[in-house]
Amino acid sequence: MTRPTVLVLRALGLGDLLTAVPALRGLRSAYPDHRLVLAAPAPLRELAMLTAAVDDLRPISQLGPLPWREPSPAVAVNLHGRGPQSTVALRALQPAVLISHGHRGPDWDDDLHEVHRWCRLLEYFNIPTDPADLALSRPQESSPTPGAVVVHPGCAFTARRWPAERYAAVARRLTGRGQRVVVTGSAAERSLAAQVAAAAHLPDDAVLAGRTTLSQLAALVAEAALVICGDTGIAHLATAYGTPSVVLFGPVSPRQWGPPPDRPQHVALWAGTTGDTFADRPDPGLLHITTADVIAATARLGSHSVPNGSVLGS
């Protein structure tokens, strides 16, 4: 007999998937006899399986009519956004139950952390969740450079991208301490990674941008000594594996996208101001974070003396 289906829509990126893990696990526990299908971009399949909550991934790269030719889902869950387009796409499948903001559900709250947003949605429908349940299973691959410091200079939005020369300065200081540094990113960010590596006097094989799958990147982060990055997906991988991290925020507050505040191995540096996520230049608050701030955070991480979400100058 075919199992009933829970269809979950989250057609977004890596960080979006990882912040939804507690909600996915809540759904898995609430519907143990159902098949849980995630509608998300195809490259996320490997990591979706590492959640131990998802049975299958239905590839989708943008909102619109969902490619669904099976019987109507027993439950459709909108973990994508506030609607209406995402809600309309799920409602068109005529699910027996639809879980979404604004559809007999809670009102949208802009001030919530992304993890808590989706847990709150499910709890409104009497589905228990644990917002701290963010860990991923280890991938089968081994890290190509276990124990390295991972520097990730890229971000999807220019406003969140700290200058390459500052990442290079941090990398030079860390290599001077005898630490091995690698630079990661997507294939599109390979030139940026190469620029950082060259300025930091790193060898060519330190540039891993465009040379890893997401599963290999997960293995790299899981076995890394430290991750240094902006407000982007790899920061959530560091949280998922408990790997120490220094994450640079601006124009968005870490209170909305940062690591849990009770985990001292993760440091979120923030100037205390917000700005335009879609600006075509780095956010002024992000630029207020200096290389000295980042180097100091890495030096003090071992003692766990830096509070997560720390505001510069506080």
C-alpha cells in the first residue's frame, strides 16, 4: 500500500535548508508513517538526506506550479515564505491539510529568527519541534584537508560580502600561526577565492572553490578547525557540525540568521546596524568589522570568551 505523503516546499538555498531542519524533524516525528518529500533545488539532495527527516527531494528551482503528478498530498507544508505565491502553488495540489502562514495559521512575524519562524508555524498546528535540533549526520566522504581553517569569502548578495583583501589579511595571519587555510566557494566564486588565496600567499591547492560537491563541503566543514565566513550557507553548516566559526553580519542581524546564542564555539560579529540586503555594495555596518576584530575573535575562540552575537564596541 502506498504511503500518504507530506510535501514540504522550501525552494531556496543551503542556509535556508539548514535553518528548516528542526521543522523537518518535527514533521518527521508527527507523521512517522508518511513519506516526507521536500520540494527544493536539486543540488541540495545530498544534504537533505543527511537530515534523516526527508525521504525524497523533488527538484524545483523557482516558485510556480509544482511538478507533482502523484495523488494529492495528505499534508502540504509551506516552509518557503509568507505567500501568496508559495501557498497558491501548494493549494493547487488539493492537499487534505495545508500548513502555512496566513492560511488558518499564524501571522507572519518579521522579527523572528529563521529557525524559530518555522518551528512556531508547526507548533501553531500542534506539531512539536526542537529549535536546537540543528545537527546533520556526517557525510560518507572524508575531508580533503582535515583540521584546516576554512575561509569562505563569497555571499549570494554583495551587501553581505566582506572585502576580499580583508579575508586575505586574516588568512595570512592564520598561516603565520602555522595553521593550514583553504578557501571555499561555488564555481562562480572561484576567481574570488583565487584572489583571496593569492593575496594571502596560499598555494594553488588551497583554493577549493568550485571543486567540491555540497556533501564534500559538509565533510570539509565537519572536520575543520574553524570556519570564517559571512552570513551565508556555510555558516549554518558550521552550526550543524559544531565546528567553531566566526560569522560576519551586515546588513542583517544575527538575531534573525545567526547561530544559537548559547553555543560559545560560534561567534557572530555585527556592528549593530541593519541595511539593504539587496544593495550593490558591501553594507556599511559590515565594513565596520575590521580584520583585527576577526583575528581577535579567532584568537579568543579557544577559551569560549567571546559571546555569540557580539556587537562591536559593546
